[in-house]
Amino acid sequence: MRRNLIPYLLLVPQIIVTLFFIIGLTTGITQSLGVIPAFGLREPTLKYYREVLARPEMLKSVLYSLKVAFLSAGVATAAGVGLSAVCVMHKKTKGPMMRVIQLPIIVPHVVVAIFMVNIFSQNGLLARMGYALGLLQEQQQFPMLIYDTKGVGVILAYLWKEIPFIIYFVIALMANINEKLGEAAINLGAGRWTAFCKITLPLCKDAVISGFLIIFVFALGAYELPFLLGATSPKALPVLAYQQYIHPDLRNRPYSMALNGIIIVLSVLSAWIYYFIMRKNMKALTEQ
């Protein structure tokens, strides 16, 4: 009897976490529709979505958020897969070097933001070194990489964090495939890069796509780095949502939840489109 109960007891933590997620999601959706009885808001309405979408800065914020998320995820995925391939080909998939590569994963994003400011700002380490070496006449000549309107600083911070994540995410599977099928192809006369592109990479496509989607959705919905490193305008969608959430007038809460709803819709839609395109491309590559 006790043995029969063990599987159900092991499911209890997952059930509790899932319940918290469902409660939070349901609360967010109802509040985005203007239903907050504690604030005297009881009638469901789409007014908050209409007003948010009608704001002049909304389109710029959406494009800015999508650009930062897509470039961060795309470059991190490409660089992570490339570095994983190099490590696999040189049999460097374990040991101290891999631990060093994976170290950025455990560093909080707030700490990463501090690093970026101290290194890449116009008062940072690189600007001072350039000035000291005579490469710059003044530190303000250093390129504006932090607090810039193009989100360069935010993207660089995400890359520093997420390239090691992609390596960690795919290298074990890639090494296992390369050790078996890749080596067999090489023994039959294929080059290392040919074996990787024709055999290892297509068989790792699910892990690669999953890693991209994880980074994309996270970068689209996270507010720490855009808040700490982004420009005053345009603001990322999560920053706009956070500012509405902490507004002194609690009746602004539905605007924050409406912005979060838009972020969720954009994340799901973008992820579906990218997954469909990548699945089609990978299928064609495999058939070739």
C-alpha cells in the first residue's frame, strides 16, 4: 500500500507549483480585463487593452523588445552551437574548462548589469583604457553601448549569459551523437565539418530549437537588463508593465496586466512562427 502511494506523493511538489502558476495566470488575465473587486473594478472590459495598444510609444516598444529578444536568442544560439561543435571535435566536453564556460549561467542578471556598466560604459574600464593608451581624446568618444536606443548593451549582457546556457544545453547530446554516428561518417570518408553539418546538427535540432525558444521567451519577458541597461526611450514591454505595476494609483494595475498579456501573446506567436520555420528548414536539410 505504501509503495503504491509513493508515486503520488512525489507528484505533490509539481502539483503545488502548477497550482501556483495557474492561480497567477488566472489572476493576471482577470486583472487585465479590469476585474479587481478590491479596487472597485468588477466589470470585465477590453478597455485597458485598447488604451495600451493605442499609445504612440507602443509600436516602438514592441519592435524594440522583439529585436532585443530575437538578436539575443539568435546570436547566442549560433555562437553556442558553434563553440559546442569546436569543443566536441577537440574532445573538450568535460573538465575544468567546461565549468569555467558554464560559470556565467549562475550569475544573477543584476550582477551582469553591474559588470556591463563597469566595463562598457563611457566611464567604464574599456573607455579608460582607450583614453590612457591615447586611442581616445576623451572618454566620451567611446561608443555608447550602455543606455543606447538600439539595445546593444542589453544584447551583449544576454549573450554573456546565454551562450554558456546553449553550450550546456546541447553539448552532451552533441558529444554523444558525434561519438557514435559522427565518427562512423568520418571513418567512411566524410570530413569533420561535413559530418557535423550533415549528421550531428540535424539530430540535435530539437535541442537547438528548444534552447533558442527558451532564450527568446525569457529575453522578451524579462525586465531586469532592459530596465538597468536600456535607454529611457524606447522602453521594453516588461519595463512598461513594471512601471504601471508600481504606479501609486492602484487602478493602473489592469494596464500592467494588459501589457503582460500582450507579452505572452507575442511570445507564443513568435515562438510558433520560428518553430515552424526551423522545423521546415531542418526537414529539408535532413532530406538532402
